[in-house]
Amino acid sequence: MQNISTYDFTGKKAIVRVDFNVPQDAELRITDDTRIRAAIPTLKKVLEKGGSLIIMSHLGRPKGPSDKLSLRHIIYRVEELLGAKVQFCDDCMKASAQAAALKPGEVLLLENLRFYAEEEGKPRGLAEDATDEVKKAAKAEVKEKQKEFVKTLASYADCYINDAFGTAHRAHASTALIAKYFPEDKMFGYVMEGEIKAIDKVLGNPVRPLTAILGGSKVSSKIGIIEHLLGLVDNMIIGGGMVYTFKKAQGGKIGTSLCEDDQLQLALDILKKAEEKGVKMYLSDEVVAADAFDNNANTIVCPSNAIPDGWEGMDAAPGSIEKFKEVILSSKTILWNGPVGVFEMPSFAKGTNAIAELLKTATEQGAFTLVGGGDSVAAVTQMGYADKVSYVSTGGGAMLEYLEGIELPGIKAIRE
Ligand code: AMP
């Protein structure tokens, strides 16, 4: 594995997997170019060091070629941000001549990789009632064709850079399989490096105390993360809809709050495991409950294990936040994933906003703070604190799998 900062790109063609999967409006104008901006330092590095670029990405979830999901529509923004002319190849499998003709400093963008089923290696267009045998044969066929697909992409370049953290949890052609064609010439880009460094600061060798704040709606979707983190953290704060499954499991009254009745035993097992491991657990004990799932509903503040019938827990109340504050401000490393209330409704966003505020203060006081997962990232961004915490992760699914302790295929392929 090479290092992008020290690799000699002089006269070399670099094929770079980026995440240009940007949101667009009805006229296909980009509405948020964060992902393109994020890749620019990596792309500029190659050009400044005398290399040329072959950029590849996916956009959306096409089932085949589609003008709407063509990367052609984003070229204007890449050119503006990169400050260079971008050539385009409208079929990622037919770029040999264009790639071969690239001179140092020149840039070629390949059309959406997912126009080919081979990128993901999953068969398409199967009838709904297809038998297992047919499905198996179709999968084998696409996997076979995928080998040629990967080989063709690899043939365009001398070195490979993966800078698409958002898809690092997928073992796709361009995110993982291609790396084996560059045993001595593969590396992470700066986005990937930043993400890996930030997460390793939390999961690797953290400055303690280490606190995880986990929110969101369901225990079942966070169980992998909770179990993995219980082996690492000193404190765990649990908020959001997950709390009520714990409270009910402990014999509490939760009114009509969100609850997964099939996870009650699991909730008790988690609490037991935390105790065995010496992890201090802090659940929202005081909550704001509402008489309807509505921003304008009537509200009361009550203990989360004594919610009246007909009322549901919607947010962490000040009593809970006070307790969380003590834990957060005495921690040296903090990881936050998931809102502690129904933060999409302003009336129930106060708890989540308070957590964002506390993370900002903790960061000012010298703690390392990492925020990951769509909703918590949205919350810090909404508060204008995205640059007031130590690191905001760009990869939703990839980040969650990393937190579960899963080795991401896109990272493994570069390292091995
Ligand atoms: P997740 O996708 O599991 O990370 O959960 C995020 C969602 O959890 C957000 O849409 C929140 O509105 C929701 N959520 C947080 N707290 C609660 C709650 N007390 N009751 C219902 N939903 C909640």
C-alpha cells in the first residue's frame, strides 16, 4: 500500500474512485456539492505531482444506462472546483483510447459505473417469481462478467486511489475488486485517510474517558454497534426511541412510546453486559412526552418509566440533558450517532440540539469529538456546528459498519 502524500505520480495515470453521488434538482443542477468538494484535494494532488486522472463514480441507483443519472450533468461543477478541463467518456468500458491519450495534468471522467450490473456484481431484471436456480445462475453470470469489467477499468491506469468512503462498505468492482491489479500502486485518497484516522482515534487507542452517545429509533438496528462499543467505551449514553424498549424491559410504563417488544430480552442482556464490562450506562430518564406524534401536540415532562397512557416519549428532557452534560464534559473522546429525540419536529429537537451544543463545548475544551450517521450530522450542520466538532463523517452506512467492528471491503482491499 502506498501513501498519496509521498507517491510519485510523475507521468502516471491514476484511476480514482470518488463519491460523486450528489443530490440534484429537477433540472439536474447539483443542490449540494459537498461530496465533489471533498474529493478535490486528492484529485489536485495527482495533477500537481505530474499525473493524469481517470475519475470514476456512481450516481444514484440506475438499472441500466439513463440520461437522468449520467455523470455528464455534473462535469460543470467538477471543472469549476478542480480548475481544469474535464473530458468525458460516455461508456466506462470504452475508455481505452481516451485514457491512453491522457497527458500529465489532463482529466477524464468515466460515465456512471452502475450503468453496468457488473459494478455491483448483482443480476438485474430478474422476474419476481424467478426460481432460486435461475437467480443463482444469473448471479454466477454477472460475477463472471464482472472479472472482465474490473480488468478493463484497471487497464486504463498505472495506479489506483480509493477516495469513496461512502461506498467503502461495498465489495464492488471499483471500490474493492480493482485494487488487486495494483499490488504496489494502490492507496487511499485524503477523504478515506481522514475518515480512517478519525474513527481510529475513537476505536483504536482513544484518550479516555471514551463516551458513545447513541440515539435513533430502534435498538434492533443499532445492536451490532452497541455490542461492539460495549467492549471499548467507558460510558454509553442512550437516547431517542431506543430508550423505551429498555425502560419497558425493566418493568417501566412507557405509554404509547416506540417499543420493540421482540427486543426486550436483548435490552436486558445489553444492560447486563454493560455492567459486567464496567461500562456506565446513561439512558434518558426524564423525557418530554406528547399526546400525539405531532409538532403541535400537548406535552408533559415525565420519567421515561412512568409515561401516562396515551402519551409517547418524544425527546430527552432537561433533567436527562443535565446528566448527559456531566458525562460529556468530563470525557476526552466522544462519538455521537443518532438523535436523542424526534428532531425533525422543532418542538422535539431541543434534546438533540443540546447534545450538539455540548459536543461543541467539549471540543473547545480539548476533547476529540466524532459525529457520524445522517441524522446526527444533519443536527450539527443545522446548528452551524459542523466545523466546531473534531470530525464529521461523510459516510452513513460505511461509518455504521465500521462502528460495528466490520472490516470494510474498500479499506481491506487497499491494506492487504
Ligand atoms: P435511526 O434511523 O434509527 O438512526 O433513527 C433516526 C430517527 O429516530 C429520527 O428520524 C428520529 O425522529 C427518530 N427518533 C428519535 N427519537 C424518537 C422517539 N422518541 N420516538 C420516535 N422516533 C424517534
